[in-house]
Amino acid sequence: MAVVRRAEASGSDSTAQREIARLVELPEVQRAASQFRSQESRFVQWQLEMARIPAPPFGENARAEWLAKRFRELGLEEVHVDEVGNVLGIRTGSAKQFIALSAHLDTVFPAGTPLNIRQHATRLYGPGVSDNGAGVTALLAVAAALQELELALTLPVLFIGNVGEEGEGDLRGMRHIFSNPHWKNSIRYILVLDGAGCDTIVAEALGSRRFEIIVRGPGGHSWSDFGAPNPILVLARTIHGFSQTRVPVSPKTTFNVGVIRGGTSVNSIPESASMRVDIRSTSMTEMEYLEASLRRELELAMGEEARASEQRSPSHRRTSGLSHEVVVIGSRPAGELDPNAQMLKVIRAVDAHLGNAAQIQRASTDANIPLSIGREAIAVGGGGSGGGAHTLQEWFDGTGRELGLTRILMTALGLAGVSVLTGKI
Ligand SMILES: [Zn+2]
């Protein structure tokens, strides 16, 4: 996930604080928190095992099977892999609505990338070890704690190891879950576990749209066919017009032309040219405005180049022969959590209790999907620390991981509601 810092943060409220204080007093909750410390070697084992199973975009099957086995071992119910490859499992509760905890399984690394996952003291190294080794390990650590706790939950907890978060995966795993009417109507809260750390609360979904624009023409010899319309000139005219579109500072909105290709040689009029454009904003309206501007500038450029082509070679009076195609290669919806949302109140109360300073942030994560349809969702890290995400030098350090895990567990319990103690104290 790409993270952008946001300055302001809302406080917790007293009802949430009282509920968290009550939970903290439960001896079983205290025991769970202390076990997070003593079980670090088990967590490291999971994290190494998982990171050694390749999970390129659209190739997460083996890792999903591994996770389904862990879910079964930890006593989750109805464990299964769905149609697109998401792994689901349930810890039961008395109510019908769910709190979901999710972590993405995929990495950005293509099939065949040498993984070379290794450990030196408290540090783990290798691609995907933190993003999202830390998130998936946190998912398992919380499932293990709930198995031990023997608390009666009000909301059942749905554990999700989902596919397709990164890049071209385009959030397909989470999209699939929220396109299923059963899950769409029954997931009340979703806590997304992504990467390491415990100093952030991602409550704003950074939206993006990505396009590939392809322009084709008749091509020809630069001298003898002079005048034929030129696809590279169409792109140049489009970029010139589009790059003058005004974007607001707030809500922050950006655009980029990141790749441009085309042509065969310096003395050929190109037969085709293409470019890739990235548009981002926290506001759907601003993204739509920019997309409309891009499409309009392309149409104008097509007309201008056709007319210019006739002027360059009036004797030929040729028909233009230009065509274009706009392919959407990525679309992530924007959205943001209501500052008075229950999830924010609860995690704020948990952070206050743990003395954990966390900033509200804006990022592109699996939470984009539920946030864009008005559902309560936040994304947090799985504890510990990490760096070098999306590189072969990625690392994770489990020192202090228990703080992040306790934070996730308490937030989940605070949202699920703990009604009765059924265990032996
Ligand atoms: Zn991630």
C-alpha cells in the first residue's frame, strides 16, 4: 500500500473507552496479550513458511491452500477457498452480522522471482516478508488467540486471506467479497491488516484510475508519405491539453503520464503509439472530472491531427485513417470513513489505553472497496517493523510485535462485543 500522511485525527469517545477498559480487565484478555509475547517464535515460523510459497498476482493458489490448513488447525469453521481464490473461515458469535479481519495473500513479485527468505536474529528478509507476511501472520495470531480465549463473542469474526490486492490485481479479491450479496449485507466492520507497524489508521481510501491509450494510423515513409496522420503527434497533442487540467490541492488529486511507446524508426511515420496514464484522488468526483478531461483532450487531438495532416499535404486530400482506443487498466474507488464511525472510536480508545500514538492516513488498500460503498473499514499494520516493501531487499523485524497484535485483538473484541465468559478462569 502507498501511504500519505493526514494531519488531523479524531478522538475516542467515553463509551468506547469504558468498553475497552472493561475488556482489558478480563483475565483471559490479559493472558492473550502476554501470550503474544511468548509465541513470537511460532509467528516467525508461520511468516517464514508463508513467504517461501510464491504468490505472484493471479498465482496465489498454493499460498491460499497453506492458509486454509492453518485456519482449520486454529479451529475456524466453514473454512473454504472461494471462486476467485480468497480463503475464508469463521469464529462463531451470537449475532448475524460479522466483523471481518482480512490480509492480502498476493505479492507484487512475478512468478520465478528468487525468494531467498531468511532469518537473522529478530529480522526476516526476502520479498513479501512484511507486505504482506506481517498482515497474514497477524491474522493467524488473532485467530489463535480467539481459539484460546474461550470468550463468547456477539458478532462472529470472519477471517479472510484475500487475493489480488497489489497492482494489476486491482483489489479483485475484496471486490469479489463485496459483490457477493451475502457478505455485502452481513459484514458490518472490516479491519484490513496490511504490512508492519502499529502507528497508522488508514481511514481514507485513495482512489485511482489507470488507462492505456492506443492510437493507430496508416503509417508510412517520413519523406514520401509526408502528411499522413501521426499517432505520436496525437498523443503529444493530448498530453499538451490534458496536462493543463487544473486539479485541486484539497481533495488532493494527481495525474501522471508514466509510459509512452510507439513508432518503428526515425524515418517512419508510426503506425501506432500508446501511453499509460494514472489518475488519483480521494474524491470520486475529481477522478471523474480528470477522466472526462483526458477523453475530451484525446478527441480534440484526433480532430486537430486529422486537419493538420490535410494541411501538411493538401494535394493528397486523404481521409485521416486514424483510430484510437482507451483501455481501463486499473480502477480503485475512493472513499473515506465518517469521523464519527464506531471503528474509529474503538481503535482510538484501544490506542489511548495502550499508549500507542497513531496517525490517520490516506492510502490505497483493500479498505477502498468497503469504504467506497459506505461500509466501515480501516487498514492497520500487523505490528513489528518493516521496510523495503515491493523490493527484493524487503525486511521485517518482530521486536515489539505484541503491541500491534494486542491492538488488533482489542479492536476486534471491542467491535465484536464480548457478552459472556464461558472459559475456565
Ligand atoms: Zn500490502
